[in-house]
Amino acid sequence: MLTEKEMLDQLRQGEVQLPPLTFRLLEDQLNIWEDKRVDAYIEAKWKRKSARFAVECKALSTPKYFQNSINYLKSLPLPKNVFPMLMMPFLSELQLKELERVGISGIDLCGNGVVVSPGTFSVFRSGGKNRFPSSAAIKNIYRKNSSMVGRGFFVYSDFQSVQDIRATINQRNLLVNRWDKKPMSLSTVSKVLKTMVDDLIVTRAETIRLLQPDKLLEKLSENYSPPVVKKRIRLKISENNKSILKLLSEQSQQLELPLIASGTSSVTRYTVMQRGDLLTVYCPKVEMLLNRLPGSQSDRFPNLELLETDEETVYFDARQEDGFWWTSPLQVYMELMAGDKRDQETAEQLKDLILNNAGVVQE
């Protein structure tokens, strides 16, 4: 990962450009007012026209650093005809548009930038790929097991401590409570939480609080990947749906085997959607169940589908009704969003429910 000194060295050596503009480092590390300082003064030139900028340089391109830098640049008492500029390893098109909106110039090391000197020139260029992926999040905390930290904020939107978050996650994980999965560690929760704070999704002040439920939902959905299914078995059971649920509930208790309806089979618990008679159930060990079910394996008019998976996210925050477990509204939403157009339209109905009830526990 680049340091800020290395970034300024590139600026000094003329390696940072935004055609048709060129930049020249004039001075660096300047105090401009009491505790206020800038990393550099630079000159931007285009033919015979030039303008001067006070540069705030950051080696990390996270949303938190981006927003904090904007706030800092806004607070600077700059001399007349000197304009604020942000420099980062990478600036996305959305970030460039935000800079343009608030009247701050910005350049990166990937050929992207927005530079405005009123009455002199205005340049906007985007599309350069991020050559510094280390400046983004270290790992994808919105996918797989790490995503349970984010999902936990749709159980409670406010926590007193990191320990409380960890306790909630492990308490609402069926595979921890009723199977052989290890509880999530405190260090994992802390690492994920740090990124969520950097992404301005969560704030840590007196409590740890969800700031942007809509952004969190979008992140979880964008990074969702369906569970890996080790085995898929379809059965024709000589029972109606109500009797099948009772049968599965009894076997689940006797075998101490977690069983939970898939998102597509749980959807009618939370919103209106027409679905067939096939009940799809997640199970960590299908073989334990097979010889205890009255019926035969069949792909012809099956009414029960068993999917063997031990991925913890599908079992997280399950909701029990009459002894049987259903996936959470959040898991239903993400499964639908990964489906076809009709599924996605149904997901939009569920989205309002999730956001309106953010932080409201459904027992």
C-alpha cells in the first residue's frame, strides 16, 4: 500500500497528470492557520492558464477517509485564488461527482480527477481502473460468515459493545446453538465492525449504532452468494404440507438436527407471492433424515426438497413458528434478489418491510 509521502513524491516527479492538465508541486507540509495544515501547494497548468490548489493527501480511499477529507478541506481558511483539492490513490466516478457537487477538486493516481478553477478551466475524467486495490477494504466483510455482523444490525440497530454484537450473532446462529459450528470470535467481529465504520454504515460513539440501513442492505445484497449445496434430494411424501412441517419438526427435535425452510419457501411468511407445493429445506446432514421420512426419492411431482449445506448465513436469525424454522426476511430478500425478474419484484415488496423494521426483533 502506498504511503502519503510516496504519493507526494509522484506528484513532485511529475508522474501525476490529468490531461490536458499537468501539475507541479510548489511546496509541501505547510501550516496555514493555527492547527490547520495542508500536505501540499500545487499548480495546475493548461497551455498558458494556471491555478493553485491546496492539497489534502490520503493514502486510503475508504468512504470514511473520503468524507472526513471533504469536511477538513471545507474548514480550511485558504488564501484568495487558492482552491481545495483532495488526492487519493483512487477516486470512483461517484466520488468525483460528489467532489464536483461540493466544489472541491480531486485527483488520483489512476488517471481520474475533477479539477475546477472558476473562470480558468474545468476538467472531469473518470474510467481509470483502480490500480491500488489495497486502498479499499482488506476483505469482503459483506459476504459469507462475515456478513452476519452486518445482518446483526437488522436484529438490533443499536449495541452497547462489541461483546453484545458477538453475543447476538452467536445466539441467533442455529448451527452454533444446535450443531457443531464454532461461535464467531470477538476479533472477527471487531475487524468487520471497523470496516463498517469506515464505510459510514455504522457509527461508534456512546453506542454502536446503524447509520444507513439502506446502504447496508444494498451491500449485503450486492455481495450475496448462494450457499454451496453438497447434496440435493427430492422426495415425494404422502402427506400434505401441514403434516410435512409437523413431521420435519419432530425429526429435527429427535435428531437434534437443524432444519430450516429456504428463502424461496419462506417468502409467503413475509409477503404475498404465488409458489408451488414444493417445500425446500436446508439441512447440514441429509443422510440422518432420509431413512426416517415416509416417501421415496423422485423428480416427478416431488413435494419436499432437501438441500445439504452447512453455510451458517442461511441459518442465521431464523424464525420459529409452530416448531418449524423459517429463514429470516433478510435471507429471503437476498435469495429473491439473486433470482429472476419476478423474484426481484417480490423482493422490492420485502425491502420496505426490512428497512421499516430495522432493529425490531421478530421472535
